[in-house]
Amino acid sequence: MAATTRAPAGQAPPPQAPATQAPAVGTVRRPDPPPIQRVHRRRRPSGEPPPLPRHLNASGKWWLGLSGAVLVSWVVVVATGSVAFFDLVDTRVLQAIGTLRSPGLTRVAEVAGVLATTRAIHVLWVVSLVVLAVFRRWRHLFVWLGVCLLVTNLAGTVAASLQRPRPYEVEVLGTWSGFSMPSVPMTVLTTLLVSCLYSLVPAGRRRDVGKWVVCGLLLVTAAARLYLAQDHPTDVLAGVVLGVAAPLAAFRLLTPNEVYPVVYRRGSPAHLDVSGARGQAIIRALQDQLGLVATAVTPFGLAGSGGSTPLRITVKADDAAEEDESCVFGKLYAATHVRSDRWFKLGRTLLYGRLEDEKPYHSVRRLVQYEDYVLRLLSDAGLPVPHPLGIVEITPEREYLLVAEFLQGAKEIGEAEVDDAIIDQGLAVVRRMWEIGMAHRDIKPANVMVRDGTLFLIDSAFGEVRPSPWRQAVDLANMMLVLALRTDAARVYARARQHFSEEEIAEAFAATRGLTMPSQLRRMLRAQGRDLHADFLRLLPYRLPPVRIQRWTLRRVGFSIVTVVAALVALGITIDLLGSPL
């Protein structure tokens, strides 16, 4: 088969450059997948919750109900004019507390109430923000900022609207400012403590202990402020209810622990915990939706995956004894992966301009459907990819599982023996993708597997149908670099000339540099201390000018202006909040 004529990604090669014709490309050996037992599938009846439903716990509903009751009480009190009754009750309580005052207790109360002071709250605010940023817990950070800003402004607006004065007929000890209903210092302090609890403390026993610590701090602070008569009892009660309900609901709904766990360990935040409720939900969904009887779900190959959670799923083998089992491969996608992909592509647009394939996905359902579609296209074209087995819905519009053949006994190409046959197979894969008009876009050692002398290409999430010539050229260069990691540039180049023309190889390395190489490939090249890209360039009979990647468009300019303005506004709001008295 002759080399397919393609339009170059950059300019045309020099006219004197000779073209090398490609010989026939052999068929890649591809064993059949192991037999897998399938049982009767079950359609989930209408109204039945999904395998892993989203829900707000009873405590969250209870606190939301209390906050609603507080809001209704404010409306009723203002509408009926019954403020005097609450003023009388609050005053009698404060007068009774005032009878216990003594110089020693006053000094203790002043120290105990220090957490509700402006300086202490500002220090807590800054420390929490820095800790969340250092640990790159960005979603928790954004929810934390949003809740704190919302509750602080809401409390200040309500206090200015109700205009309830400070306690009267009792001496107020200590500093205070503004109106008292609700207690703005107690509202802000409660919001900060609860937000820190759900964004910084891991779920489980430590968070349970943290709840009691927060409760104790709030009780001590509230008692101190009541002793000093800085707030009415109802002011404190309303502030605590509002300060607990808002962050509790926000963090449980927007950062559920099953999807966004608070952990302090190395690893990618894209890797979800598949133990507990999520693991059981995956096992149940596999049997209901694909008829696969799963017995275990474990993470697999996390080091090579940064945009999903790869899983090894043990299932019952077909027509085998009860104890015999086989395996399938699963990729767990959640809404967080789509948002991360969206932010990643926005960042690349700001830095380089949007490339032709940088359009983000709008939902996790579309993402998993597209990858399954690309995997089936590659499989139907005879490419050595895992056999697709289907899609499983874990939580509608939030979590989906892509299931495919598990390549039992396969090794990453960076750990396998690479001979001329493997090199030919890798180059033939790229040639075949060119012929069917597709590009993989993520060729790296973790995505090129070898088993029993057969090369497999996995992870088609970034695959593209009808890509540009530039994108196809990048695939060729990345495959040659991956193959050269275990051999050398001269050997791979010699085999590549039997599959591609010199013009196509020159175009590939003109289109490929740091940005277009997957991060794992760049790390492995640095670890080996070899500049394989330069080695290939020295082997070429001529070089093409580098293909330009930077693209200035109205979209990029607009995004850049909006990003700068948003950052300045956020900075201004934060400075204003930190500088305002409570």
C-alpha cells in the first residue's frame, strides 16, 4: 500500500525532497476477549432511585427547615409589630445573666468571646483560604468563598433592614457596631467554622469529632457575648441557625463526600473513591444494565490517568465453575471531570488560543457517550483497541461508567520489550487512523499496551473524527517518541520510513513540541535524559518550519479581558470584606 497523500499541516516541503513509498502494512494480531457471563438485565422501574442517588441527609433538611422558620419569623414579627414582646423576653434574660457578673468572670468572657472579633474572623478567613489553595481543593474553595460571601452579605442586609438596636436596660461590655438582628459576628463565625469543617476535615470519625469542637466553640462564644450583653439571645440563635444551614446545604449538595472527598494523600483529585456506597452501586448497576455479575471493583492504573477513575472489575466468567472469574475494564466519569476539562480547555484558550479540538463537553453523559462511540469506530476499523462492552449509569447526569475489555497480562510499553514487530504495529495503528480519518490525540506510554507481542491502543476519550492534518501529524510524532523510549530514534525512524513518507515524518516533528506532547511522555523523556525529538530531527533529510500554535482570536481576547476583570472584582470584594468591621 502506498503512503496516503495528505495535505501538510504547515507549508509544503521543498520540491527536491524525495518521497518514500510505504510497503504493505500487515494485519495486527488481536486475540478474542475472554468469555464473560451475562445474566438477565433489569430495567429500573419509574420512580426508583438510581444506584447512587444524590440526597441531603436528615440533619441538613432539619437545619434548612430551621433557617426557613427563622426567615418566616422575621417576616411575621415585622408584619405584626410584635417586636416589643421579643425585646422584653431578651432583656429579662440578659438582666438575669447580668446579676452573675464579676470582674473575674468579665475578664474570662472577654477572652472567651475573642473568636467573634473582627481580627480573629479575618485571620480564620485568610488561613482557611490559604490552606485550601495550597492543597488545591479548588471546588471546596469556590463553594467556601461563595457561601461566606453570601451569608455575610445576607446577614448584613437583614440586620440593616430590621434595624434592631443593641440590648437596653443592661450595660453592654465590650465593642460592637451596627444593628443586632441577626448577630453578624456569630453568623459569620458560624459560617466560617462549619465551612472549614466540611472543606478541611475528612469525613468520618474526625469530622464527627470536629462537629463537637465547633459546637463547643460556638457555645463558649455565644455565652461570652450574652454575658457581655453584646447580642440578644434571639440574635445569637438566628445567626447560628443561618450560619449552619447555608454551608451545610451547600457543601452536601455541591461537594458530596462520595464525589469530592476531603483527603490528605498524594494522587489526582480526579480519582474517586470506589469503596463503600459507590462500589456497591457500581456492582448493582453492572448487573442491572449490562448483565455482568461483578464481585469486586478496584482502582487500576491510576498513575497514568488524570481525567477519570480507571477500574479493574472482577466478574463471573461464562460457562465456568462458580469460583472461576474474569475481568473487565471500567472508566468512571463524574461531573467533576467535565468541569475540570472545561477549566483546562479555558486555560489553554487563554494561553494559546483555541485549537481546533478544544471545544469542551457540556455534560458527563455526552463525554462518556462520545468515548464509547469513538472506541466502537476504532474497533470496527480493526484497530487493536479493547472491545467496548457498554455504558452504565450510576447517577443520572453526574456519574457514568464506560465498560470495555480488560487487557489481562498487558504491560505499558514503557515496561515491555519492544522489537521491530511492535514498532511496526505502532506505526501501522497511526497509518490506519489516517486512512479512516481519525486521531487519538493522547498517545503516551500509559495508553500504549503490549501483550504477547501485540500492541494495543487504549483510552480514546480525546479521540477526534475528521481531525486536521496538524492533529494527525502530532499523533505520528508522539507514537514515534513513545516507541523510541524503549529503543532508539534511528531504529524507529528506519521502520517509520517503510510506513510513511519523509515529508509526512518531517511534518510530524514540525507540528510537535512541548505543548502537543502528553505530560507523561514529557516526564519520561526528561527522566531518560535523552532529547529524542532532536535525535529525530537530525535523522531527517530536511526540516520544515515549526507549525504555529499560538492563535489570537476575538474569543481569546474576550476571555482574557473577562478573566482579568473577574479576578480584580473578586480581589476587591475580598479586601472590602476583610477590611469591614463586624
